[in-house]
Amino acid sequence: MELTVRASECAKMMTRSRTKSEPLGDTTLTWLKEKAIESVLGVRKTISNKYMEKGAIVEPDSIELLNTV
């Protein structure tokens, strides 16, 4: 199993635990569980709203406009 860590996820990976008896923090454990579910079951949490959908639709036109200016 290969683990891909994006730069935006580094903060989740580097949290400290609240006690010295636990080596990993709760945020890190939750993140690792999500990654395991994603890897084993192929299920990935997705976030979407109307603003993100509109951005995805107009992005190619915006890039083209930027390149012509």
C-alpha cells in the first residue's frame, strides 16, 4: 500500500497527542483512518457545493481568458 500525502495534509499528519502514553494525536489518527478507508474500500470523502461546481465549469474559460491577456 502506497500512501500519498498532499502538502495541505501535512498539518493533520504532524499533530501531537494530548498525553505522552499515546504516540499519535486524535487528528492524525482520524486522518490515517480516512486514508485506510480510501485505500481499502476505494471510498473517498468528497466536498461539493454550488460555488465549487460553478468554479469547475468556468475554470477552462477563465484560464483561456488569462492566457490571452
